[in-house]
Amino acid sequence: MTEATTYKSDLIHQLQDLRDSVLWKLEGLSEYDLRRPLTPTGTNLLGLVKHLASCEFGYFGEVFARRPPVDFPWQHPDASENADMWATPAESKQFIVDDLYRRSWEHAAQTFDECDLDSIGRVPWWRDARITLHQALMRMIIETARHAGHADIVRETIDGSAGLSERVDSLPYTDGARWRAHVAQVQAAADAFR
């Protein structure tokens, strides 16, 4: 295995870990909790996943001249504004997770198989700017990490669940009393500036 192949494999592995982390944040929640807006800008869990699927189909499909195998109603001229950031009543969790997000991974895997890290694509939404697969992978790792962080906060707001992944929570402790003491300490530090 060459160094470039190993590096490419490492990038893909990092992206997959982030993808899995995003989906883990959906586990055990009702359709209502998956959809409800929890920030002033409407951030919600299914919307984050729908948006990430769109991005993957774009950066790993359209950019490398590979047409996505799905239609995106949210890209039609008559679509609601920011329609890729929320789930309509007709779009189930299964549709967004399986038919869009996981399918975008399969589509991306074909691009990864067919292209080297230095393969060039064109980003139509950047006035046809040139981008390498390496750059597209880095872009999606950053995009997915950013939205995984959003998902962390939204999920914690819904039911208090926190942590990096199902296997590794990366939290210093899980005891409720210790967290309450920690929050009180943080609040006291903030109150010093009232």
C-alpha cells in the first residue's frame, strides 16, 4: 500500500467516524424530537443529516461529474428557503438517513474508488472553481465535524445525552451530581461578571 493510498484511507476513515457520530445522535428519539427546531435559526437533527447528504452528493458526486442517483426537491426553483436544513412531514427519518445520507456514502465510495487524491473536479456553486479530491475530502470532514458539533448540542438540549460516540463518550464523568456541580461552578464564574 502506498503512502498516498494510506493517507486517502485515513481521510475516508475519519469522515466515516464523523458520519457515524452524527447518526448516533438520532438514536432513540421520536420523529418529533428529530425534527423540532432548537435554535433561533431552526437547527434540528434531521435537517443536519439532510444537509450533510446534500453536501456529500455535491462534493463527491457533482464535483467529479457523477450525477447523484436521487432528485433533490429542495433544489427546485419553487422549494422553500433553506429546504435542505429541515425535514418535511413527507420525509421520514428512514428516508433521510437511508435513502439520502447512507446512499450519499455509497455514491461517495464510488468516487473514492475511481479517483486519486489529486484528481480534479469542478465546483459549480463556486463558479466552476477547481478542487482536488483531497480538498473535497477535507471540506467534507470539516463540514461534517461542524455539524456533528451542532448535533451534540441539539441532542443534549433534547434529553441530556452527550458524548462523542456510542463506543467512546469522551466525557470526564457521567454522574449527574458531578455534572450539576460542574455547571454550578461554571455559572458562578459567569455570575462574577454580572
